[in-house]
Amino acid sequence: MANQLLVQLPKSKADTSRIRILFELGKYQLFKPGNVRTDLDSSMTYLNQAKQLSDSLHLLTWQHEIDAVRVANYLEGANSQQAYSLFDRLIADCRRTGDRASEANARFRLGFCISFTTKKFPEIFDNYNQAIAIYRALHNQRQELLIRHEIAGLHTNLGQLDLAEKEFQTILRHYKAIGYTKLHYTYNWLSTISRLKGDFDKSLFYSLRCIESMNRTGDTVSAASFYGNLAQMYFELGRYRQSNEWYRKTLAKWRQDGLPNYGMYSAANIIVRDLIEQHKPKEALKLINDLVTQIPTINYIQKGSVAQSFAYSYDALKDDKLAEKYYLEAMMWYMKANHDFEMSRKAQMEVGRFYQERNQFKKANFYIRSLLIDSTKKNSLSLLKDIHFMLFKIDSAAGDYKSAIYHFRLHKSLNDSIFNETKNNQFNLLEIQYETQKNKQNIVLLNKQKILQDGELKQARIVRNGILGGSALLLCLLALSYNRYRLKQRSNQLLEIKQLEINRKNQTLETLLTEQQQLLTEKEWMLKEIHHRVKNNLQIITSLLHSQGVFLKDEAAQSAIRESQNRVHAMALIHQKLYQSDQLTAIPMAGYVAEIVDYLIKSFDREDTIRKWINVMPLELDVTLAVPLGLILNEAVTNSLKYAFIDGKRGIICVELTTQENHYLLVISDDGTGLPADFNPQKSRTLGMSLMRGLSKQIGGSLQIRQHANKGVEVRLEFSEEAIGRE
């Protein structure tokens, strides 16, 4: 894009086209990935040139738009004083000139930029809310929802998951109400929130909705991020095969784009771990080296992700020195980025795990325990589960069994809330270890007492008998403990048997789901084939009618044959749309209406004299509505072509199909000669009029046929999906 703009710049004239090119180049340099001073300088140069040209041409809106981006440039360059000084002047000028839309845009840009620089959240929310109020007053619901989308994203990053989920659900409803189609960005946020809350069923549901919406709209700009979120969900669920498949799709998409991005290195990070699990650490090391050579990192977060991959690889290669170096380096890069997100906390946990596995428990405790401070809400349930499990191991090694049991219980509770399975083997083992340790301490204490008593009262039989009795009691306790241990072993064996049975049933269920999917695919293919054949049969009927019309001499008969052909064509077009589309029950009305009108004008040979004006909203209606509407449209347009424009008179035919909630309005009108003075549409018994009235009644609609004041006829049909359902 930037190269194309640079080619266009010298050829452009000193007008709005050059301003637009300079403005886009300025934004491109500003928002390029990485923290490079020269990019900010280049951005400001382009923006200043655009500002000078817009000032000379007195283009107020462009002046304000450019200044809003210049504010963002100053903030990115840590020039806060200049940024806020320019922002205050910009807001004052917007209010002086009454340019409220530019004020809202400036506040939105400022809040968005602060969220990545100074992170002053009260200031961010204040500017966002003021922008929302302005857009609401301007009735610009699309921009209002865009800002609410950013606010919900901030609440997610701040750990306010319930509030964020409620906000995104509200945004989704409003988007659907206004017909906004790019819902995948909202679905992706809802999937992330569900994953962080441990609700993986909902997370998978929203992820699949996200990818379906992306594919439907063709908006694949963020495809890699969407794939990565789905892969992370599978990873946390423990379904590593599916996780790695999606991560490989993520990496391939990022590599295709050719730009350094955190998501690309994060996906490579997971693939590296998968290769290590397959005992291929050298192949993993080669993968990350090749990736960095091909697409070098340009910011702290990307460097942190790459350092993690190196750490995993050297850890698997038993090179503890290099592994420790890269684990600490990854955490250092994330800290420099000053960006509190899930991967940075995972990096810190990996450092703790590294030390814990090498029995350096004090170091491990330092890194792991601090993850629980002021970040519980920001950790996903999966990460929180792993943190408590590592603290269980650390406290167990330190002999602090009460704390260890506490953390293991939290780990188990979180694990059960995610996986809904009973896995208490380690908890039972810990209890036995705890009881055994207490008994050992009691034995040591009794032995010391016995030595003291033997030294002081060697001849005292009563004391000796007491010691023997105490020892016997201790042996009984040990026997009871051992018996309890055996009972728990049996319980664990029963649990393992149940687990195997559950796994078998899951495998059977997956097989059934696969077979069901195959049957659904076959059914869809058969439905398409049926629609194809029906369309072919209707075309044969059309051809037969045409052949019959050739042998007819009576003009009325030929007209009837032609009108029958048109009606059959309208129905055939329905079946053509169905077998050509992925939707087997819904018809895209915009294309359908246009094709019917074009066909009728061409069939009456009026292409040179009749113009069309079509305004059809992007609706997809059920076949039960589309077929009657197509036939009504066919009859109305046919009547206009036959009677409104006599003797080759020129004119226009207008077709409108609009909607408000579940109610629809179809209007067909012309500017022709109008209805005859003695003609009453409600009492007419012609086939065309009878068809329109009958079809309107069939779909529960209200049909009106009237004449304009300036002549011309208007056919007006109001109907709804609820009415057709009742019929």
C-alpha cells in the first residue's frame, strides 16, 4: 500500500487527493510495527505537509483530522506536553467551528493512543465516553459501537471479565440490529473472555462463529489472530493435536503476510514446544532460528516470545546455562514492554518452573508466588491452575505441607471447574506423606524421651513398660496409616478404570459425530442436486412454452405464453440461486430482484427505452417468501411494460425492498400513463391481478395498487416473516 501511495504522490495535484495520500503515508509510518524514531519523524513530515496544504485550501475537516493524528504522533514519541497542547487547541477549534464529528474523532484517537502509551485509564474512559455522547447526538451508531467495543476490550485486559462479556453481548445485538456483518472481531473477544473464565464450550462456540463470519465476509486481515485464539483454547483444554493444527495455520498466515507480529512468534513458540514433545529439540531450534532470520523481531514483546522459544529448545537439549539465560531474557523483554498480558505472566511462570525442576526452590518460589499478587483476575483459570500446582510442589519440597495441601486443593478445584473430572491421586498422596512425616517426627521425639528415661531411670520397670506401650501404640497408628494408604490405592485404581471407560465413550462419541457430519454433507449435496434438477426442468418447460408460442398466430395467446415463460423463469431463478449458494433455504434478494427486472425488460425488447432504478437492502429471505415475491414482482413489472409505456414511450421502473425489524415493504412503481379511469384493481379478475392478490394473501401481506398524482402506477406490498409463519 505504501509503495503505491509513494508512486501516486508525485503525480497528484495540489488538492484533496494529495492531502489524502500524504495523510495515509503519515498514518502508515506512525502505526508501523516497532518502536523506531525515524518512522515517527517520517510520519510527522508527511502530516505537516498535509496540514499545510489543507490550511491553504481552507479544508476544515481535513485540518482537524490531520491534527488528531499529529497528537497521536507526539504521544508515541513521548512528547506529552506538545501532544496535549495541540489537543486542547484542536478541541477548542472544533467547538468554535461546530465540527462535532471531528471532536469525537480526536477524543477517540487520544484515548486509543493513551491505552498503548501512558495507560492512564481514567483519562481513556473519560475521552471515550465524551466521544460516545457526541456520536449519539449525531446519530452515528456505527462509531458509537466502535468505541464501546474498545471500552469492552479494555475491561477484558483489566480482568473485569463479567462486565466485558456483558458489554460485548450488547454490542453484538446492536450490530445485528443495524445489519453490520463483520461480527468476527466481537466473537473473537467473547471467545477470549470465555477461555479466560474456563468456559471452553462457549469459547469454542464463539471461535467457530468468529471464523465463519470472517470467511463469509472475506475480511481475513486478522485471520492469524483468530486462528491463534482457537489454538490457545485447544491448548489449555489439553487437546494438543487440534491446538498444533491451528497454530500451524496461524504461523503460515503470519509468514504469508511477511510482517513481524507477536502472534507469529507466539504460534512458533507453541510449535517449538510440540517438536520438543516429539523429542526433536534440534528441529525446534532450527525452526525458530530460520523464522527470526527470515522475519527479524522489531519490538520487546516479539523479542520476549523468541527468547522463550530458545529457552525451551536449550532446556530440552540439557544446556542449562543457555536455557536459564533465555528464560530470564524473555521475562526481561516482557517487563521492558510494560504490557501486562497473559504471555508475560506465563514467561515468569516458566522461569519459576525451570528453577523448581532443578531443586532451586527459593528462586522458584520468588517468581511463582508473585504471580498471585494483584493479578488473580488477569490470569486465566488454566494459568491460575498451573500456578497453584507449582506452589504445591514448591511447598511440598520445603516441608510446608499445610500450604502445599491448600494450593493443591485450589489447583484441583480449578482443574475440576475446567475439565469436570475427579483427579485426586496427588492430593491423597500428599495427605499420606503429611501423615507419615508427622509419625516420623513422633517416633524421633519418643526415641529421645526413651534415651533420656533410660539414662535417668535404667532400673525403672514402670517407665520402661510405658515406653514399650507407647511404641506399641505408635505401631498401631502406623498400621492404621498403612491400611488407609491401601484403601486409597484401591480408590485410585477404580478412578483409573472409570477414566478409561470415559475415554472409550468419548472416542465412540467422536466417531458418531464424524458420521453425522458426513451424512449432513451428503444431505446438503443432494439438496443442491435437487434444486439444480428442478431448475433444469423449469427451463425445459420455458423452452417448451417458447416452442409452442412459435406456432401460435393469435397475439393474445402469444402474450399469455410469454407471460407464463416469465413466471416459470422467476421460479427457476430461485432454484438456481439455491444450488449456487451455500445457503439452501435463503435467497439473496438484491441479486434476485435485479435479475428478474433485467430479464423482463430484455424479454419485452425495451432495453433502449426503459430504465430501471432498484433499491434493495442486502436481505436474505426464506424460499417461502422469495417465490411469492418473485412472482408478484414479475406480474407488476410485466403490467408496467405492457400497459404503462405504449407505442415505445420512454420511462423508468422503480423497485424498492426495505425492512425495519421483522417488517418488509416492497414497492414497484412506474412513471407511465397510469390506470384507466374505469379500472378498479381490487375488482379486476385478470390472471395477473388474481395472482398478485392470491400470493399477497399467501404470505400474509397487505397489497395496495394505486395511481400517483402525476400519473404512473405504484404497487405496494407490506409483509412480515411472522405473518408467513402463521399462514
